[in-house]
Amino acid sequence: MEPRWLFRMSRWARNPPSPARVKLVFAIIALALAIGAIEWLGYWPDWATAERIRPRF
């Protein structure tokens, strides 16, 4: 483990994030999981899917 992460963890232990920040992070994670589940189940619309474009040389 890198020392940088140890310093960050010690800083978080001394000054934990606010409950509002924790709720925000969990809401973003839940939204990302919901979008992933919708796409995995096949309900993602075709207009929102990116198409790969071949580069012209």
C-alpha cells in the first residue's frame, strides 16, 4: 500500500466527512449501479449508446 493512501486514511479518521457528503457519495454510487443494471438488462435506449467509429487513414 502506498504511503499516500495511509496519510489520506489518517486524515479521514481525524476529520471524517459530513453526513451530507456521505449521502451524496452513496447516491452517486447507487445511480451508477442503476444505470449499469439498466444497460445490463437490455433496457438502455439505442440513442444513448455510442458507436465506435473507425479512424480514417
